[in-house]
Amino acid sequence: MGYKPKEFVVSIAEDFEDMVAAKDFRIAESIVEGILANMNTKKNHVHLLSVICEDENSVYDITVERKYFITTLEENIAHYVREEKYEDCQRIADAIELLKKQEVSNIVTQVSQSKNK
């Protein structure tokens, strides 16, 4: 079974906004785990988490474009440092390095293909 996005159940949307403002680690963890679980995806957008607002009877799906994986991981590693989850920090750093190598490889491939036309 593949990655299942985490669901956050709140009464109203502002409750989730408060969690974001408070830098709730569970949000960063859901984002990072969602990206790490989808490193090899071909999808352009990856569903990371859902916010279920009970009073509004609404669901908000949080996604990230594949092209933003690196910056999103870089932004969220600070939360792992704050929580002293250093082994996970290394996993994130390794993923960032791999994604950057893939990015460079893709650029080289595109350049060489354009020269061959």
C-alpha cells in the first residue's frame, strides 16, 4: 500500500491556521513524509495532507508540485532540527541532495537533446 496523506480534523479552518502559526510539528512531518514517500513519482502534484473542517463540512487538500520538493524540504528541515530529530534531518538532507542531482541530470539531458535536433 502506498502513502496515505495525513488528515487533520479541526472545527473551523482558523484552528488549522493556528496550528500553522504555532509551527505544529505534525504538519511539517506530514509534508516531509509525503514528499519522501513520493520521491520517484511521475505526478506533477502530490497530495500531502487533508484538513477536514467539521463545522464548515469542508475538506482542504494540501498538495505540492514536484518542482517544489527541494524548497519545501529545505523549509521544513528546521522543524526537525527544533525537535532534535537528527536522523530524520539526515534523511531529508539526503533526499534534497538526490533531488538536486536529478534536477541537474534532467537539465543536462534536455541540453544534449536540444543540440542533437
